[in-house]
Amino acid sequence: MEYDPESIETIIRRTILDVLQPYLSPRRKALSADTKTQHRDLVLLAYKGFCPCCHRNQVINEDGSLLPSASFDHFSGNRSDSRPHQTWLICTNCNGRLYREPGFREDCDLHFRSYQNLRRQAIMQPELEYDSCYRL
Ligand SMILES: [Zn+2]
């Protein structure tokens, strides 16, 4: 039986990557459809469709559809934890800055906490009037 050295090398590379991957970086876990809907509804109602981080960029259309500028962020940086209280819906610009710009994540901490407070209120009081919500 003849061995194809190239395919053996490919198999070895793949096996090593499979073994090491969990230690290199946590696997990114996609947000569930329910979580995405929860974030979309909150941003649409409480932030009038604008990014809850910068309040400048629109991320959701009036009809509720996500714009290309929308991005789901894992605020804690742990991409394997995609539960609603660890994530939010922001603009791609803010999402990029959170990962690139030193100190920006700390600057946004209050915005994230405010967002999560509104999310919890919305869960407890679905009839809540968002017009009374404050914007930073
Ligand atoms: Zn933004």
C-alpha cells in the first residue's frame, strides 16, 4: 500500500489543529435566534434602532430588519458565552473599536450596563413604555 505524503501531512495538520483549537481560542458560539430577537426588539424600542454604544449609527430599520452596520458583540470578550446578559447589538464601528482600541471597552462599560438594565426591565415589565427610558 502506497501512502500519499501530502494527504498524510494534511491529516496530521488537521488533527493537531483539532486538538489545540480549544486551548488557542474559545470557539465562537453563535447567538440563538431568541437572543437575537430579544436584542433587536430592545434596540428598536429603547434606542429607536440606534447603536446603544455610540447612539450615532443606526443598526435597525424602522421595519425591524437589521442593517449591514449591525453587529452582535460579546461584551465580556468570552465568545463562547452567547447568553443575552453577556451580549448586545451594536454597530460594526463600535464592535471594531471594542477589539482594537485600548480602553474603549472600559469607556463603554456604563453603556453596556445601562443596556442590560433596560433588557432586564423589558423582561420583567413587557408593557414598559420605552419613551421614558433615558439615553446617555
Ligand atoms: Zn456604535
